[in-house]
Amino acid sequence: MARVLAISNQKGGVGKTTTAVNVAAALAKAGDRVLLVDLDPQGNATSGLGYHRGTVTAGVYDVLLGQRTIDETIRTTALPTLSLLPTTRDLVGADVELVDADDRERRLKKVFAGVRDRFEWILIDCPPSLSLLTLNALVAADAVLIPLQAEYYAMEGLGELLRTVAAVKKGLNPDLERAGIAITMFDARNNLAREVEAQARALFGSEVFRTVIPRTVRLGEAPSHGRSIVEYDPRSSGAKAYLALAAELRARRAASRS
């Protein structure tokens, strides 16, 4: 049965999509069956795995609105055990169209019901805002993985997200957990980056993953080639970091089962 992770931060530019794509790829590299869901209207996870949005005729929008089944919209990727539920341009209007829909916050959870037994992991790349799409992701998820960039104002944005998660847990998804906090865009030469890391570890302890994701050129290059970093440059520091982060996720899951 799949563990569903919403990868979310209401602040943009924190490495959210980079983390979603590369954790998904790293888990697939480890042999796990993974479904990556691109729930961000920007569609960067879709293009980051080789599908230009202009060439995708159906995606998560069609599934949420009941126009297609999830099996009709899932796409294969270059990694045999990694599948993608892509986005299309239509997703931009989904929030408005869902406003008056029945059970509007639980549409995505119902979509996953038929495929959870086919994957070990379902990862959702959320929009960088609190919207009906993000709400659907948090209701459908077992846990939230939070990318935290090692930059100014990072902790302030984190506080807003944690309040949202607590509200969803109280009202819509009592089983929602925090999968952990991943420090991203880290430059060890920067004093502020080290301060942000230290503050996060002091406040959240073991919730913060041991692995820190570095700020590297190669991580920025990989999406332009439609590939994850573990395919584009498996020897790079970015690839090694995301493989290590995936290993931590797998270890935490195994520990929770024992």
C-alpha cells in the first residue's frame, strides 16, 4: 500500500518541485514503485520528467473533474518504476471549478483509492500557495514532507505551513503526519545558511532530515533536459544528496512498521 506524501511549502522558490522530482526518482532508483503527481499549475514536475505541457492532452485536472480515469492519464518515465500523473494548462482553473463541487476537498483522495495498492509511494508536488488543490493534497496525504530553504525568512514561511497542516489535521485529515523537514538550497560557505540549519534542528530535532540538499548548478540544469538529477548526473553532489534523502525516508518508513 502506497505511502502518500504531500511535498508542500506555501512559500515559493524553496526547492519544492526539485525535491518532489528527485526524491521520486531516487526512490524509484532504489526499486520502489513510485507515482509522482504534478498538482502545481506551473507544471514544472511534468516538464522536469520529459513531458512538455503543450504535448500533454490529459492530466490531473481531468481526473479531479471526473473527465478521465487515473489509468488513462498516468504516464511512464525514463525510470521503469517511476510513473507520472502530469498536469495540463487546464489546471490553472481547477480551483474555481471545484468551489461548488461535491466533496471538493476529497477529490484527490478518491482518485488515489484505486491505485494505492500498485505503488509503494505516491508523491504530490503541491502549488506554492494555500488553495483547493493544496487542500486536496493534504487531505489525500498520509504525511507532509516540507522543503525548507536555507535562506532569510525561511522559518517564517515554515510557521505558516505548520499552522495550515495543524488546521487540516484538526478538521479534515486527523491522520495527517509530518514526514520531516528537508533543508534545501544549502551553501555551507554562507553563515546565514548554517544559522537556518542550526535553528531548524534546535526547534524540530529529529524531524529535520540528516541529509542537506546543496545549492548546485547541476540541480538547476537537469530539468531543462527533462531528467531527474539521478539520471542526468548520478555522481553529482545533488544526486548523492537526494539518494541519501530517499534512503532516510525509506528507513523512517521501515522503522514505523516495526
